[in-house]
Amino acid sequence: MNGQAIEFKRVNKWFGKLHVLRDIDLSIASGEVVVVCGPSGSGKSTLIRCVNVLERIQQGDIVVLGQSVTVPGLNLAKLRTRVGMVFQQFNLFAHMTVLQNIMLAPMRVKRVSRDEAERTARALLERVGIPHRADSYPANLSGGQQQRVAIARALAMQPDVMLFDEPTSALDPEMINEVLEVMTDLARDGMTMMCVTHEMGFARRVAHRVIFMDEGQVIEQSEPEAFFAAPKSDRTKQFLSKILSH
Amino acid sequence: MKRWVTMFLMLAVAAAVALPAAAQEGTLDKIKRTGVLTIGTRTGSPPFAYIDKSNNWVGFTIDLVEQLVKPAVEKEVGKAIKIEKKESTPPTRIPLLTSNAVDLIAGTMTDTPQRRESVDFSLTFFYTGAQFMVKKGSPIKSINDIGGKRVAAQQGSTNAKIIREKVPTAQLREFPDQPAAFQALVQGQVDAYTNDGIQLYGLKAKSPKPDDWDVVGDFYSEEPYGMAMRKGDAKFKAAVDAGLKNGFESGKYFDLYEKWFGAKGEVPYPMTPQVKAYLMKQIGK
Amino acid sequence: MQYQFKWSVLWSGQSAGWLLQGLITTLELSALAWILAVCLGILAGALRTVTFAPLRAAAVFYVEFFRNVPLLVWMFFWYFGVPPLLPRVVQDWLFNHGAEFWAAVIALGVYTGARMSEVIRAGILSIPRTQFEASLAMGLTVGQAYRLIILPIALRLIVPPMTNESLNLLKNSSVALTISVAELTFQTRQVETYTAKAIEALTAGTLIYLVLCLGIATVMSRLERRFAIPGLIARVGAG
Ligand SMILES: Nc1ncnc2c1ncn2[C@@H]1O[C@H](COP(=O)(O)OP(=O)(O)OP(=O)(O)O)[C@@H](O)[C@H]1O
Ligand SMILES: [Mg+2]
């Protein structure tokens, strides 16, 4: 699939009186990897949560894989099967084994047979590097392992787009890399990805474009080289100086 | 069940604590020492014992205690005494008595052989028998007509027991109190309500439309009401009986009967000659 | 003059049979009411957490209305209040076929259901909202998310308070005697009436309830252990 995977068209969103997204115009091409960064509360999470309609927008439109999210009677479940999402807090289902977590949506939503779901699940575990933990329960895994399972779980639906909301910020430093590696592989395979993250190394190496948000607006967007070497706005500079000095 | 456990523990503790004292001291001695006769009675059994509209605890049985039993006891202990009243319900009254919480049960307790194994009874002070209350025009006229019918009774009453034995095909519905049983009769959950005749007359008199109801049937059980005392306390029993006997002889008892059950009384329930004969026979007249 | 204990009244005559019958009735009544209560509790508890306001309002109404009126009133309501709304023949049929018992089942079930729904709601709310979002993000419907994820986790978390409510239900079942259901307390009183042995009868009743409660508590703690989520709920000193 070529062309635009996600298009934001003058998107505005409020939480009550709080104006959290202001006139967002943004398109993400198929196969593109975009990193979104910005200070806390700037609206990054809200932005990507609007893509799979965990949040609704009040003005403008978002077209995801050719489908407008504002049409009445939209088949949400169908849209969401094509858009995978990985959360900061892993959100594995505690009462299910790793394998069951991954098999759940294919079986319940796509009506894939148990055998096929299991085959896919095991293959995905292989791909994220933890085939031996198939029968463990989430609580018995490390954070890094849990997040890798969460990625496998999202991939099990064979999505066309993957959304990541700070996938590594709840992890201990020594586990961050194992997750970033999986994400990097995914990017290399041509997945369309929209990642909220402050891992600037990852942005530099993997992203095609970095977007800086502040106060609900897209302040600046450019290729990583340019973004890090020559940020245009003062706010970007300020932000980068803060996070890169750490 | 919490209520249960508490009640049970209270009774058990009361029984255990009170035993040694009870063993040494007769009721009359106790009354002499304390100047108080404690009776266990009802708050909702008009006209025997109930709280009236002006919030006084009154009734026929209470009058009997105040006006007949009290003077007799005072004579025995040789000083003026006070009457104290406590609420006692059918399940609690015998334990209250044996645990010394009360000295005399003066309510609407029927004198039965089983109960005589646990307590002593005074002379009978009221005589009634079980009958049925039905909607006017009901085919039920007596205990012979209740086979297969739904009959309400009061839980724990001797009536329910007799129906169960005499007419096992009747469908008994036992309610803990009179209002619920009567409601069931009004709405047709049951075809008849059985209780002591006097209770039924009282209910009928107080119901919004007394003419809609009939009290039918001969007494199918005998319900002599007596006052209950701790078993084996002959002196106290003699004093209580003396008071009642004096009432029968002097006619004071009949004045009180007239006050509560006469034409102008709370529940008109004229005394039949048979009942009068039964009462007088107790004192050999 | 002392209280004469006579424990034999409990097994002589009809006492034992009555107590057994009362026990069976109590168990039947409690079991049926429990099933009703759990179904209603899950439904109302779940509905109280959904975003669709009318459903939430309906659930709130159910819970507040039923939980705040004494059980005794509900017994009377279902026994005295509801039948007159039915045709006379239906009423008669019901009154001849255990209307008391079913009124008690409904009263106890609906009342306890309202109380249980609070427990279940608390259980659901204790699950981070992001779990629900993760379910939706995978393409599950709201119904599936509740059925497959939220409720299975919530129900495991709330076993202890649910045990409490279940024990309350058992104890509350004695209120059914007010509408002439011959359950255990009723039969205990019956024994008392026949034998005039109150302490013995009360003791028997108390002991039977105690054993039942201990039984339920044991079963529930087995369930809790059986369905514990590995690694999530650490049980100290368990099995
Ligand atoms: N459900 C909500 N209801 C009301 N306000 C919300 C809600 N979710 C987010 N907000 C507010 O909207 C603003 C943007 O939130 P958002 O989570 O998108 O920020 P963010 O850039 O992801 O921040 P962080 O880096 O802390 O995750 C914040 O001020 C936040 O408090
Ligand atoms: Mg965020």
C-alpha cells in the first residue's frame, strides 16, 4: 500500500475547556516511521490516541488507511484491527498466559482458528526474542519482556500501522534496548510507525521524521539529521537541550 | 445471624450467671430485698398488654398484676413493692424467666403440658380457644373444612401445631406476627387465618371493615392463659395464685374483665357461662 | 428452679426432621438467591462503569433503590405487593405453588444483587482503565472487553468481599420467615415452641448457621486460590 497511511486535517480537540490539539495538519506516509516528542502535557498521547479513536476529535478529520474516523457509524473494531497500539504500561492481561494474550484478538476478532493463532503467536514470540516464555503469566516477566509481548500481541492482528505511546519510559534502563531493537527491526521491515518517545538515539537511527509538539500544536517537523543539528524554533532548542543533557 | 448469636450468648450468659443466685434465693426473698416485681409482658397484644395511644403500657393482664397479684405479694413480703415491666416475646420469655431477668410472665402465654416441664403456671386467668377468621361467605366454617386450603397461623403458636397434627393436608403458612397474617388473608394468599378466638375478635374489631370478616368454628384447641413462674418456687406461686383467687372471689377479676372485654371495652368478648364455670372451678366453686 | 438443659429435644420427636428441612430450605433459598444476585450484581456493577449515561443511570437507580430499602420491606413487596398485579387465577396458582419461597428468592436475590454490584463495581474500577483501552485497541468490542478481560480479572480480585456478601445473604435468608418460608430459623423457633427449650433450640440454630458460614468461607477461599492469577496476587503461606 502506497500513499498516506494517516492524515490529520485541521484537527482540534478539547477536554472540557482545555484545548489539547490545535489545528493539527499532518500526514504520515505508508512505511514511514515518525517520532513524536515534546514536553509533558503537550498532547502527544492524545494525538496518537485519536488515530485509533480511543479519543474522539471535535473538529477536523483524521483519515486512517483511507478511512475517515469521523463518519457516523464507523466500524471501530475493524479500523482498530488494522492499527496496532503499544502502551507505556504494557497492559498485558494478567489472567492470561503470554500465548493466550497474543492469541486472544486473532481468535475473538478475526475468528482465526486456534491452531493458526497459536502458530502465529509462537512465530511472533520468536521474532521478539522470548519463545521460551509462551506459557508464563505476565506478572512473572520482566518489564522489557512484557513490552515485547505487548508488541507481539499487537502484531498478531497483522496491522498496517503501529502506534507506540512511550513504550520504554516505564522500563528500567537496561531493558530499554531490547524493546528498541524489536521496534527497529519492525521499522526495517517497512512497518508504518508513529512513536511517541524521548529516545532520541532511536529517533536519529530509525525515524524518517521527527515531530515536535508543544501546547497542542505541531511546532516543528523535519528529518532527524536536520531536527537535531539545526532545530528551527526556540522551544525545540530548549526542549532538546533539556533532554539531551540527561 | 449476628442477632442470633448475640441473643444466644446473652441468654446463655444470663443463665450461667444467674444460676447460683437463683438457687439460693426464692422469688419472694428477692422481691423483699429489692422491692421490685419484674414482669415479662407484651407491647403489642391488645387488650392484654400493649402500648396505648398515649404511650402507656396497659392491658388486662397488666391490670391483673397491678390490682390482684401485687397486693398479694406485698402481703407476703410485708412491704410496698413496685412493678417493673419488660418486653418478652414467645421465644425469649422462658429463658428470661429462668435467667432471673423477670420474675413473672404476664402476657398471653398458653398453659401447656410441655411448658409445664420448664415453668410453673398460675391459675388460668383467661380462657379462649382457636378459631378461624375468614372472608364473609367463605365455605370454611370450622376445622373440618380446611383440608387442602391455605391457612395462616402465627409462628410458634399452639394452633399451628394442632392443625399440623389434625389436618395434615391443610397448607399452613406461618407468619411471625398478626399484621402479616391478616394481610395474607386480605389479599388471598391464604383462605383462612387461625388464632386464639380472642385475638381474632380483636383483629376484626380493629380492622377497617369489621363486617367483611367472620370468626368461625368451635374452639378446636383449648387456650388457657396463665402467668408463668420459675419452676419449683412454691411460695411465690402460692402468692400469685392467692391474688388471682381473691380476684375471682371478690368479683374484682370480673370488673376488670368487663373493663377490657365488656360491651364498651377495647375488644368486646362476652364471657360464656362455660368459661366462667371453668375459671371458678379452679378455686373449687 | 434452675434452667433444666435437655439437649435430647434436638433429636427426639420431630425436631431433627424439622431442623433438617429448615436447613434444606435455607440452602435452596440461599443458592437460588445467590445465583440471581451474582447475575444482577455483575450486570449492574458492569453497567455502572460504562460510558453510556442512560445505562449507567439505570444501574445506579437499581442499586440505590434496592440497597437502601430494608430487606424485610422487599420480602413484603414481592409477596404482598406484586401478586395483586397478576390475574386472580395466576395468583391462586402461585399461592398454591410456593409463592412465599419464590418471593423470598427474588427479594433476597435482588437486594443482595444491588449490594454485590457495588463490590463488583469497585473491582472493575480497581483495574486500570488502560487495560480496557488495550482491549479496545486490539479490536475487541466493549462487550467482549468486559466479558473476556475486565470481569474475569475483577471477579478474581473481589472474592473476599464477595464472600462477605454471600455470608450476609445466607444470614439474611432468615428474614424469609416473615413471609412464612419455613427455613432454618423458622424451624428452630418451631422446635422451641414444641419443646419449650429455647436455649437448646437457639444453640442448634446458631451452630448450624456457623457451620454453613464456615463451609462457604472455605469454599470461597478454595475458589480464590484455584483462580488466583499467578504472580499477581501473592498468597502468604498458601497451600
Ligand atoms: N481524559 C482526559 N480528560 C481531561 N484531560 C485530559 C485527559 N487526557 C489528557 N488530558 C489533558 O490533556 C493534555 C494533553 O495530554 P496528553 O496525555 O496528550 O499529553 P502528553 O504530551 O502525552 O504528556 P506526557 O508526556 O505527560 O504523557 C494534558 O494537559 C492532560 O492533562
Ligand atoms: Mg503521554
